[in-house]
Amino acid sequence: MNRIDHILDHPLFRERLARLEALEADRAFCRHDLSHLLDVARLMWIWVLEEDLPVSRETVYAAALLHDLGRADQLERGIPHEEAGAELALKILPEVGFTENACEEIRDAILGHRRSGAAARSPLGELLYRADKACRPCWHCPASAACNWPDEMKNTGITR
Ligand SMILES: [Fe+2]
Ligand SMILES: [Fe+2]
């Protein structure tokens, strides 16, 4: 089994994602389910290929799959999800075989994924931030008018 499938199969990943999907079952706005995590991963990987960036496919998928995993902790306990997610990543990644350097790179990308213009963002962190926003089909969203994203941030079509 490769390291990405190991993440998908990890008990902590499965438990947190199931909890989050239950918590967001009636959410009108964007959800943070497996489809979102895969949308982010695939968009990031397209950009790595298009822009010839020095980031591995496994690192891209690991960061994308784990970036919102802390949302159940945010909804239930008020912990910012980038912090809860970074902590979960540091539990899961070493167990599925990522090196210490890769774990730190992915943790930092998760920690910065909500902050626009975060200082010293790594190539991985920049990709994660961009893909997380760009993957949302705002132009097709029935809840768009009530969404708290400013209009200038909402995606108006497929531009990437
Ligand atoms: Fe997030
Ligand atoms: Fe996200």
C-alpha cells in the first residue's frame, strides 16, 4: 500500500473525516468532505505539472487530504482547524512513513492554509492556499448570496 492509501486507511483519518461529514451533513455552504480534499489535491497536482514545481505527488496528496481534518475539532471544541489539523498530521504522517522533513513541510502548509499572504509560505503552502480557494464552484452555489466570502474572492468560473 502506498503512503497516500495508508493515510486514507488510517484510523484517525477515517474517524475524523466521518465525524466531520456527519457534522456538516446539513451544511448549506461548502463542505469539507472527501470530494473537497481530492479536488484540492488534484488541482495542486495539475499546477505542479504545469508550473514544473519541485513538490512530490505524495506530498501534495498528503497536504490536501489532511488540511481540513481538524474541522471536527473546530466545530466541536472551538480549536482553529488549521491548528487541530496540523496536530493530526503530525500523528498520522510518521506512522505512514513520511520523513521528519516532509512531516514538517506538510504541517507548515496546513498551518498556513487559511492566511492570505502568510509570511514565508513554502511552495507547498502556496499551492495548498491557492487550490483550496480555486476549487470551489461559487458561480454554481445556491448559498452564494449568504456566503461570508467577499465577492472579490468568489470564483466566477473555471479559470484554472
Ligand atoms: Fe480549511
Ligand atoms: Fe479546504
